[in-house]
Amino acid sequence: MVKIVQKEKTIKIGKKPVVILPLEEYERLKRMVEVPTHRLSGKAAERLDRLVREGLKDYRRGKCKKLKSLADLD
């Protein structure tokens, strides 16, 4: 466990505050939020690309509904 000490002054780079922590803790936090990457190729990739392209077209045309819950699906 890391001991956290808060000082009165804030360390900043430019105008943005900075957090300083040990590399080990940073790596642990990074592993917690990493999303696995999957690569598709061939027909599977083409089908997914087509599906995404059609979905974006429908969204731009206003064919999509905003739902508050899954119960609103028809």
C-alpha cells in the first residue's frame, strides 16, 4: 500500500496539476483499466466494418432512438 501525503502546494505542468506515484503503483492501476485488443481479418473484419459503417449512416440520418432503458426497445 502506498502512503499518500498531501502538501499545501500543488505541482503543476503548465496549468494542469500532476500526480506523482511510484512506477509499481502506476503499472498496477494501468493493468486495472486495460482493455484487451482483438484483431479481426478477412471476412469477419469486412462484415464488422460494414455493420459499423451502416450504423453510423443510420445515426447521421437520425434513424436511431435515444433509450432511457432497454424496456424502451420495440
